Amino acid sequence: MTNKYFSEISLDKELSYRYIPAIFSVMVFLIIILISVSLSIGGSFFKWDFEMKHRYTVQVPAPEIELIDTLDDNGNPEENPLSFEKKTEKAKADARLVLQQTITVFKSDPQVIRVDVVDPKKVQKLVRPFISTNTETLDSLPLPTLIEIDVRPGGKFNLNATLLKLKNIHENIQVDHQDKWQQSIKNFGQAIKFVSYLFISLIVLCLIALMILITKSAVHSNKKVIDVLRLMGARNNYIAHLYQMPIVKSTLMGGFIGSLLALPVIYGFSLLAKSIGLLSSESMAFSLSNNLSVIIATPLIIALISFITTRITVMRSLNR
Amino acid sequence: MQNIKKQQEIIRLDRVGLYYTKDTPICFNLDFSFFAGGFYFLTGPSGVGKTSLLKLIYKEVTPMSGLVRVFGKDLSKLSAQELPNFRQKMGLVFQDCRLLDHLNTLDNVALPMKIAGSDLKKARVYAKELLHWVGLGQHIDAFPSTLSDGQKQRIGIARAVITRPKLLLADEPTGNVDDISAFKMMSLFEELNKIGTTIILATHNRQIVSTFPYPELQLYHGQLSYSQQDQYSMSGQ
């Protein structure tokens, strides 16, 4: 029975050629996972960095209940409970006023695009692991009210002028920017990205070296056939093409197997990342949709690299 | 017209020198011309260099001195890019057939057409016709390992002629076959020669050389000469 097409060279007996799909599936799997890690971490850090760069957190002091509780107007221990309740109310009203004035300062600034008071429950949640799990204890704590503000990216927000205005409202209002501690985390993210790219480069280099060895071995084992083809007038391009097509088919097959293997792993990562809150779900870290292009493109790029490597190797071998 | 055609030089060896070692020449200051449409037997003792002389013509080896011109082209000036086109104009039959074992008979024969860029379907149609011509129409799906030496050699011949070459170089094509098969092959070569292909056939087979009325060129001591019988007949003309 005659096949529709035939190839002059026989690669099926080449042991190294037969293992191409298996080897390439593992390599492509590793590359996809590394790219996914790198992209997800890089993307999350970028988004987070962008948000943080334009965000300030304002601490408005809590009502000074502790002082009210213990001292009267002359600084002596409080004895009159009625006066104490009044003073408590007054302190709370003062604190509300300070908060309101602080909010007004920011809202009146055209460079400020968002002013949100952080829910006190959320603030309690933040300090709970360090102080107490007891709700009553947390309620009694004089936690400051936090206000998150976002300034216009690229705008001219004048922090010093704002600080002066806030000083006039209350001397203990603080404005925090995340720059100080953010840098070390950014560096860590960059390091992870760098290591990922380094590993990807090493894997690709290994694949190229492997392709060169497999192709050289295949050229060597088909030397007699190549000699006959050349005597019949076959051009080097023609012979190179005979190697390229089966090798590209094998690498594509291996590549797509690797992609399929990577799918559940990336999905597992996305679930894990969301469950431990390591990366925000908004950033779509490790999400399949975000990594779909990587999953599809990686085997194609690897096949293209194999195609070019095979061609160059065959042509160089034939020219010798 | 036929006479003019026969006088056209297809191969010109001009003071060609080729050596196994410094003291053992294959050919030395060899001057010779082969004419288009001719049929030549190339004879000589084993190891004298018949195969090497053919290799000089299809440029698998290059002469150490002198010039080889084939189809009017100086082979020393033939570039690597021109070599495939040059070889596509000639058909080669090897003593060891050199068939591709993993291809069936049909595809082995179709191969030169595929290499020359022809459509595979068309090549297979031609190959089928040729296999019938060489008497192997029943073996188109057979693989070389299942065929006899004579059958393989006929496939080799079919493969060599499928592109209708201007020049056919056959190196001991009858070396491994019995006399009946050898004569069958000779009739194939004759038919091909009748349609204008120049044939140079290296052989040991004295019976064939004496049976067919074509000039015998003897390679001996590095020189190529017509056999005495041919010299008489040529001088008689």
C-alpha cells in the first residue's frame, strides 16, 4: 500500500528522535509554569506598586478616652461620673469633628481623587493577630481612624502643605506613604522574576543543545541516504526540509502535551493563591484566562526554535 | 542530422590526472571526448579506476590536474548551488543499487522526479509506467529487502531514467545478476539510447561487450583507449 506522502529519510529508528515528544512535554511544562509564575508575580507587583505609589493612609487619633477616664479638669483623678460621661461625649464629638475636618481638607484638594474612611472592623481585623482575639478588648482599644486617599497619578499633590493644614486641625494626625517598606518587597518580586527568566533561558538553551545533538545524530545515521539524494541532485534546502517537518511535528506534539499538563497545575496555583490571599484575585494571578496565551504560544515558539535549530544544524552539517 | 548530433561533445576530459597515491594513477594526462547520443562500454581490470572515472564525470571527485567539461560546462567552475541542477541532468546506476530500504519500489523510482520538484502524483504515474517497462509492474509496493539483486538493479535503472537524463552513467549494473537478467538490462539501455540518451556503462562482462555493437573503452595504466577490435572497425569505416 502506497502512502500519500513519503520521506526519504527514516527517523523512526532514531532513539533520540523517538523521545522528543516526552522530553519536550516536560520542558514546555516547566517553561509554562515558570512564565506563569513570573507573569503573575510581576503583574501583581506592578498593579500593587501602581496603586501604592498614589495612595496615602491618614491616621486620625482616637478620642482620648483613657485620659478622660482617669483625670478631671485640673488633672486630678476623676470622681464625678456625670462629668466623666459628658467629657467622653465631648471627646468623641471632638474626634468626629477632627475626622470631618480632615476629610474636608482632602476632599477640597483637586489632586485627591479618592477619600475613603476605612471600616473600623477592618482596622480591628488588621491588629487582631498582634493584640487579642477578644472582641471586647478590641472594642475598648483606642484605635485610630484610618482614611485611605488616592492622589491623581502624575498630579502635583503637595504633601507638606496638606500636613500643615492637618497640623492646625490636630497635631497627632499622621500621613503615611508606603514607599519605605514597599521597596524590599518590590526587590523580592524582581528577584523571583529574574530567577524565573534565568531558568527559562537555561531550559531553552538545553532544548537548543538537545535539538542540535538529535539532528546531528539523525544526519549521521542517514548519511548513506543523504549521499544518494545528493547524487540525484537534491539541494541542501530539500534535505534540511526532510528533517525539519518530522522534528517540528514531534516538538509540537510534545509541546501541546506539556501545555495540557500545565493547565491543571496553573488552575491549582490560582486556587492556592486566592485561598492564602497571597495575591489578590483582582490581579488575576495564575488565572487560566490570563495565562492562556502563554499556554498556547509556548509550544508554538518552542516548535519554531526547533525548526530553526534543525535547519541551521542540517545545513551546517551538509555544507561540511 | 543524426550524424551532427553524434558529433556533439557531451563530455570532454582534457589532460585529466587523478591518482590513488602519488605513484598509482587512475588516469594521467587523459584526453578524451564522449559524444552526445553515444553508447560506450568502459572496461578494464578490477581496481583500475572505472568507478573513479565515472565519479569524475558526475563530480563526486575532482581531478588533481586537467579539466573535465560536461554538458559544455567546466566542472571546476561549477558552484555548490549549480551542482544539484547539473546532477539532475544525468542518471546514475550503481553496482550496489543504493535503493532506499524504507521506501517501496514505486517511491524509490519516483524519487528523482520528486527531488526535481515534480508533483508526487505525476512522479508515481511515471514510476509505475517505468516499473512495467523494466518488468516489475507486479512489485510496485514491494520493499527492496524482499527483491532479488536483478530486480533491485532494474529498479535502479528505472530510477536513473525517470527524469529522461541526457547522460546515463552505469557502474557495473550487471555485476550481481545472471546473464539472462544482464541481457534484459542491456535491452533497456539500448531502448534508452535510441531516444537520445548518452550511455557510459562500466562493466566486466565480456559476453555483453562482445555481443553488443558499441565501442569499448579500456582504462589501463591511466589511459583510455578504444579496444583493438573497435579500432579496426573504426579505421575500416
